[in-house]
Amino acid sequence: MTSTNSTRSAVVIGAGQTGVTAALGLLDAGFEVTLYSDRDQRALRDDVPATGTALEFGETQQAEAALGLDTYTARAPRHTGLSVRIAGPEREELIAFDGHFEGYAGVAVDTRLKADERLTSFQGRGGRFVVEQVTPERLDSLAAAADLTLVATGRGGLSELFEVDPARSPYAAPQRSLLTVTVTGLGHDESVFAHRSRAGGAHSGFSIFADQGEGWWGPYLHKDAGPSWAFLGWARPGSEWEKRFAAADSAESALGIVRGLYRDYIDWDLPEVESARVITEDPHSWLKGAVRPVVRSGVGHTAGGHVVASLGDTSAAYDPIAGQGAQSGLIQAQRLVAAAAVHDGPFDERWISEQYRAFLAARGDAANRVTRLFLGDPEFADIGGQLFAAAAVQPRFASALVGLLHRPQPFLGVDSLAAAGDFITEVTGEDAAEVLARFQPAGRFERSAFNASLASA
Ligand SMILES: Cc1cc2nc3c(=O)[nH]c(=O)nc-3n(C[C@H](O)[C@H](O)[C@H](O)COP(=O)(O)OP(=O)(O)OC[C@H]3O[C@@H](n4cnc5c(N)ncnc54)[C@H](O)[C@@H]3O)c2cc1C
């Protein structure tokens, strides 16, 4: 034995939910841990928007549970499925299905709440929390003194220290403009979104417009308002939706834009959307922007040649369309902690690279591929057409397709129309061609008959 657990030191830069999770995990694994943040704890909770919706499913919850952390499944409203509706370029109502999550549930927890609670535990258990904006020069001296240095500063921050992996980063620019707002005023019982699913407000609702973008509503746990709802919208470059999203400058205006969108395009969900209210105690309950999907190297070098590991959004930025970013970061954090706990040697370039390679093979590559499928990447357009049509006629396949958000791995091998057919056959036990032959355009989606005053009576 060259060292004992109690003498090893780790530095984590960035106190978003991924950095805090890794810091707490390393502390519990016997490391002496210092966590650096450019904001103090109160500011992390109250002065910034949540990084994203951060919907996560069973495999990610298991990673958190393996670290001994709360998964929030007892506190957050649960997602038990996803209802999908797809309209064509002429707004023709084409595909509708309601996929149930089989054997797992989703929760979308305010990243600020999760980071805040984990930060309190971290400090309570003896972790050192330092408020400081870490520069590349400062990182050099921190990495020189620590056995293991993790950089979890999000998509911006110190991410430039890690080279973009061109083979895994096919997009030169963001594929969508994003608008998100979390709201209150809407419950989660069967009367909500009942036109989409018998599960009502336990299923989130996704609407896809071929030429404009996508809109999604899902149950959410907000740091102040508690059980609530999140809207997340994606606008294609050059679309009318993109112009509308760009005009948002407050939670009120964001919700107004969303209402207008549902009135003009997605009227089947309009009554629910109209009953939503802004969360007045949180001026940061909304966000707009865009994410260029990129995968970076797992290893970076400081000016003095010390090795540091990337983590979370610093390793990979995902467009949120398939909900992979937070899930990926938490799984990566848990794997790193578990490997570090039993490693009896230096945390050198070789060790960090090996952990990252294994993480990409186990999760990261599949997460990226599924994101490209849901983005409608031309490379997967025909495959996607088959999979979504099969979901519309076969409930078991609808579950499998929405299950890719939970475990993207089955999609890794689907690289041709023949492989897509094999996937359909494997899940349904039926010949794929027979399944697809039953597909017919939806015609007209059922509209909501939701009555807010009756629901709250
Ligand atoms: C609109 C939207 C919706 C999303 N929805 C989902 C979803 O449904 N499911 C899912 O899995 N993922 C989703 N994501 C992705 C998810 O939100 C992120 O992957 C995750 O929250 C990133 O966490 P992080 O801790 O890695 O980074 P961040 O949350 O960005 O944390 C980084 C922290 O580092 C700090 N920092 C930066 N630079 C420095 C410095 N130099 N020194 C010290 N501190 C620094 C920052 O201030 C910040 O506090 C979504 C993303 C977006 C944008």
C-alpha cells in the first residue's frame, strides 16, 4: 500500500449539482476534499437560474443512491411516462403515443435545491468550501498540491482546458434555441393532461413540429414552490418560434410567449398551459439560450503540466432534447468516486483517461447518439421515422422508445434501417414490417377538456 484513504486529497472546482455530488462522494470515500465555487451558497441557490430541468431516471437515481444520496423520488412529483405528439410541416397531426416507463420513474429536481442540500451535507461532514473564481493559473497551483483535481465548472468556466473531441462532436453550432420556465398553478392528478394519457399529470407531454421545434411540459420540484411544472421549448434555427423565444426577458414574458405558442400551434394542451402561473418568489425561474452539443477530453493539463479531470457539463454539453446532461454528469461522478475509492496509486493521466473511456463506453456515447436521434439529425431521420411510427401502433415499443431517455444504450447498435427493424422485432416479438404496416396518420389529436376551476375545487 502506498497510501491510506485518509491522507488522499481532492479538489473539485464548481459547485453545480455535479461538482457537489462528486465532492460529497469523495468525502464519504475518505478523501480530504476542498470544493471551490465562484458563488457563495446563498447565491448558488437564489441568484441564478437552474442550469436546466435535469429530469433523471432510474439508472441515474441508482448512481445517486450508490453514493448514499437522496434521489428525491419521495419528494418530487414522479414522471411515470411520456406522451408524444408529432405534427408535420403543414401542421398535419401525424403520430401520437403514450409511453409508460417500465420499472422506473423520473424526477426533475431544481438543480439549485439539490446542490444547496448537498453542499450543506458536504460542509456538515467536514468538507472545505471555498468561494473563489478559480483561474487557469490558480488551477495550476491547486492541482499541484492535490492528489486528484476535478473540473466541474459547467459548459463555460474552465472547459476550454479540455480539447473538443471532433469525432464525437458533429455540430458546429447549436441545433435549437431554448426557452424554459417553471410554473405553478397546475396539479399533477389524472385530470391534468387527461387527453394525452390516463396517467394524467404523471406523464409529461411532448409536442414535435417538424418545421418549428418542440415543446414539453413535465412535473418539477422547484426549490421554493415545491411540486410544480416545467416548460421546455426548442426552436429550430430560422423558425417563427425562434423569434418568439428571443423576446423573453422575464418569467412573466417567458410564460406569455409559451401561452402564445400553445394558442397558435399546440392548442390541444392549451387549457393546462393557460392555468399555469409564474413563481413570483423566484425571478430566476426562466432561462433562454442554446447549447452546442460537444464532447471534450476527459483529461486536461494546467500550464505547469498537472493533470486535471473534466466532469459533468465540462466533459460534455448536450442539447437537452433527450434529457441526457444531468444524468450523464451524475453517473460520471458516481463512477469516478467508486473507482477512486478503490484505486491504490496515483490519479495520473492514464488513470483519468481510462475512467473517461469507460464512462463514454458505458453511457456517454449512447447518450449523445440518442440526443441526435431526438434532434432529428439527418443521419438518423429514416431510422427515427420507423421507430416513432412503430411506437404509435405498439404500446410496448412506445415504452422502449421513451425508455431510451432512461437507458440510451440500446440505441447504440441501431445504425441502419435493418437494425431499427431488429430493435422493433426484439421489443415487440412481431415482425417489424407487420408492425409498421399498421401505422396510419393520427388525423386529429384529442384536445384537452381540462377545467382549472373544477380541478382545484
Ligand atoms: C434548458 C435545459 C434543460 C435541461 N434538461 C435536462 C434534463 O431534463 N435532464 C438532464 O439530464 N439534463 C438536462 N439538462 C442538462 C443539465 O441541466 C446539466 O447537464 C447539469 O445541470 C450540469 O450540471 P454541472 O454541475 O455539470 O454544471 P453547472 O450547473 O453549470 O455548474 C457549474 C458551476 O461551476 C461554477 N463555476 C464556473 N466557473 C467557475 C470557476 N472558474 N471557478 C469556480 N466555479 C466556477 C458555476 O458558477 C456553476 O455553479 C438541461 C440543460 C438545459 C440548458
